Amino acid sequence: MQQIEPCLYAVAMTKKQQNTKPRKRVYRRILFTFGFVLMVPAIAVTYMINRSSSPIIQGWQEYTPAYFERLMKDGDPILVEVYASWCPICLLQHRALEAMQSDGYKLPANAIRVNFDKNKDFLEQFEFKYTGTMVLFNKGKEVARQTGLTSADKIKAFLSENGL
């Protein structure tokens, strides 16, 4: 086996090392970008999950099975909002409902807020799959259901289209 002079071996190693440096830089950039791209949504989701739910609007009730059953038996109109603290549509709905109340609008139905994360029995019974859904019950039966009502005008239209 032929022996390589020490200075040529050092030059050969340096060139090899120089060839791997650009690759390492590219890999570092890719990992940094990938990590950053994953971190931003993770922070947003963490905020939405951990933020406190909006306070309940005056005149609304938190869902309880007994209260809901009583209203259903009485045949009173009921507006149900399927709500989650992490849901951006629910937050917009809440603001719209607050604006309606501050403008003096009185809901023509009993209003109940169902927590999407806690009231799973109710969600399964009525086959709710999405947050931000508003449902109207009248005379013990579901009359209408709509998701994404994010303005006072849309909510009022939903109620009036369904006889309230």
C-alpha cells in the first residue's frame, strides 16, 4: 500500500470537509424552517385551548340536562349555541350576540350554551359534529341548524327565517 504524504492527505481531508459544510448548512436551514413552521401553529393552538371561555351572556343559561328537558317538554322555543373556548367562530358569534344584546335586541327564545368539550352526551344525542353551530328547537323538535353565523344580521336572519 502506498503511503500518502501528510500534507496531501490534509489537503484531501480539507476538501472533503469543505464539501460537507454546504450540506450541513442546508440541513440546518431546513430543520430551522421546519421547526419554526411547526412551532407557530402549536403556539396558536395552545393559546386557543388554554384561553378562558367567554363569559355567558345575560339571559343565556349553561346547558344542564334537566333544564333542557324541561324546556323541551314545555314546547318553548330554544336557541342552542354549541360553543368551545378554542373556537374562533364561537368567539365571533359571542361578540355578535353581545352586540345584539347591547343594541337592545331580545332573543325570542330561551338561549342555552352547550360546551363542546364537556357536554358530549348532548352532542351525541343530537349528532353535533362542529363548534360554532346554532340550533333552534320549537315544540320539542329541532327546527333548524346552521354553522358559522358570525354577525348579528346573520343570527337575526336565521331566527326570522325560522319563525322567531
